[in-house]
Amino acid sequence: MSTFFEPRQLVTPGDLLAEGEYIAGENTYVEDKKIYGSRVGLVEYENKKVSVVALKSFYIPKPGDIVIGTISEVGFKGWTVNIHSPYPAILRAGDVLNRSFKPQKDDLAQVLDMGDLIVAKIGSYDRTHDPQLTVDEPGLGKITRGQILTITPTKIPRVIGRKGSMISMIKQETGCNIILGLNGVILITGKTYEDEELAAMAIHKIDEESHTSGLTDRVTQMLKEEKTKREGSKK
Amino acid sequence: MNEKPEKLIDKKGLRLDGRKSNDLRPVKIEVGILPNADGSAYIEQGKNKILVAVYGPREVHPKHLALQDKTLLRCRYHMAPFSVQERKSPAPSRREVELSKVIRESLEPSIFMEYYPRTVIDVFIEVLQADGGTRCASITAASLALADAGVPMRDLVVACAAGKVGDIVVLDLMDEEDKLGLADVPVALMPNLNAITLLQMDGALNLEEFENAVNLAIEGCKKIYEMQKEVLKAKYVNVKEAED
């Protein structure tokens, strides 16, 4: 029973992480009772669980996830949505129109056209079927204003912070509403363009320095400094 | 064209470029140099210059090629027309089609293919300058590009060749040694799992020589493997420095 790396150390695929009574977590695999890493990332030992926080990854859909996507195709019965995943998502017409849909009467392109952005929830997904989206909930649907940011999906938990500390701090400091798509796409809507820029700046900083400690404090400080600087230049 | 050298190994046992029998050529590797690709790598091994781009996992087009139980891995090994002395036709030659297959099969065991059914991972290998042993350098770089793309893998794959030149077994053949030598044995390896994913032989060796060649190639692989890991980590070093 032993581990071979310091916690939060950078590992590459194939590195032997632990041997013996450990549980293999994310981005690891077991062979001959030994746990190896399968992605480039930072290793974490939590109780008996060994996992790797990947530094680069792609989004794999999970039912219940909120995602942000772009309409990539308007079909007869619904839309195909690009959700930055290996799999394209499907959004059915009946789901959006909230009533039975008649192909003769309804023009789907008038409801959602190519290139439109939507906030949606993954309704169902498994290995054999492409993910199906739903917008049948408050807060979901077409995006009409704001800014879009894209980061690596594995870094979304860092933007949220411990019990949402990071995201609520950014919301409070900038006065923006922020929706985090678990596929790595982020929507920022604020009162002014400057507010949105400020929030985007904070998220970029988190993306770049995601594995460093004490990040919340530094982002808070950066936001406050930036705010006073901007107020100063206005006068 | 260059004249044919008289001897591939001189009296002191040194090779044409001054290497000893168990020396590698100088290797330089870079990772993540193509922003448009999901993952990429560039390798220089001696006079070889090879660029690799990885796209995916992504939707399969045309759709009928998709596999229902695992990822499809597509590999394209291609030599640029200017990569060799005599212009090479840009159309895929018999040799390139075969090498694409061989490289694909040496990478496949390292990837968790069953994780993402109905998708494809495309690997594009572009040889900009060739100097013998391009298949090995291609495998080394392609594996790094896959890791850079975030594809889950059992281990990095690293490849290196050994062969017989004159009377002795030597490591990492260059172009002249490959053409005028007696045998060439390319080996691809997953070092942590100690598993060979590619083993070929071109030429004639007796059993003892063959064993020597394979062991020498594995030694060479392990040296390159250390470089591979270092380069992959170096991409994130600036991030680590911010922490200190």
C-alpha cells in the first residue's frame, strides 16, 4: 500500500499513482491492483480515492447537466445543437413550442435559427444514443443578450468554488448574472458592457491559474483594484 | 545526389555522423503548437522533422464508418513532396498507406477506445523532412499529440529502431544506414506497462542479433520516453510557477 506522487503533482498518462487498497477515481485506471493515470493532470489523494484533475478534457453529457449550445442545424422535427462535446445534441420541436407541433404550420427556423445560442438541460443520454436536450424549465431557452466565454469543462468546478464561493463572489462584485454551462461555455449578462468585461476577466484568470491555491482571494483583489482603477479614469 | 559512403562504420567504431553504436540522434519535441487542432506535437529526430495534429473525439463523417461499441481511430501518414531529395508525389503511395495502418495499430492499444462509441479520433502525421526512422518518430509524436488532446490513454507510446550496419547492431538508424545497412528493427513500446505495440524487421538477422537489436531499441525507447514526459509537463510549467 503506497502512493508514488505528492498531492497536486503533475502527472502524465501511464504514471503509476498508487498500489494496494486504493479506489480508482476520475481519469485513472486499474491494472494488476495498481492505479495508473490516464490523462495529463494533477493527482489528488482523497481518503482512499485516487483521482486526476485533467488539465485538458472534453465534455461528456450527463442527464441533468445545464449546458449552453449553438443551433447547428434546423431539421423537420427539431434542431441539432452543438454543445462542444463529441456528440451532437438533439432538441425536439414539441419541447420548445410547448404544444403539439404541426410541420405544415410551424416554421422551426422562426423559433430558433442556425447560430442561435440556447441554455438547455440534458434530458437523456447513454452510450447508444445522442444526448437529448430540454428547455422546459424556467431559466432555459434562447439567449438574447450577454457575452459567451468558453473554457475547458474540467475547470468549471473551480469557477464555482467551494460551495459556490467563487461564483457568488464574482456575481456580487460585478453585479452580473452568470450561467455556467457544464460543457465549459459560460454566459455573462450584466447591466453594462463594462460589468460583463470585468466578470469575463475574472473567469479568464481562474481558467489560467485554476490549480493554484488562494485563488478566490486573488480574484477578489483583482476585481476590486480594477473597479477603483476604472472609477478613477471616469473622473 | 550524395555519393555512396565507403564505410558506414569507421575503424574506431563510430558511425557516419560520429555516433557510437548505442547513441540516439539529437531529439527535440514540442507539444501543443497548432492552436486549431485539439492536440498537436512536433518532433525533430536527427534530420527528421514531423508535425502531428489530432482532432477529436468527434462525430464520424461519413456516418456509416462509425463503430457502435468504440471509437474509430483514423491515421494519415503523409510525406510532403519536399521531404526527400527526389520530389515525392503528394498522392498517398503504397508505402504511406501501409505506414498509416502500422502506426494506427501501434497507437490503438494505448487508447481507451471503448469510452466514446460512435466517434472518431483523427491523427494527421505530416513528414516535413525525412531522414530514416520516420515511422518511429511519428509514433512518438502522435502519442504526445493524443495526450495533448485530452484523450484518455493507458500509457504514452514511444518508438525507436535498431538495426545491423556492417557487422554490429546499432541504435536509431539514419537514412544511409537504413538504405545501405543489413537490417532494420523498429519497436514501439508502452514503457510503464512494459508492452510492445509494434515490432517489425526488414533484412536478415540471426536470433542473437535480433534479440540484441530489440533490447537496444527498447533502451532507446526508454530514453525518448523520459523526454516525452518532460515535454508534456513543460507545457504546464508556467502554470506551476504561478503557484510558487
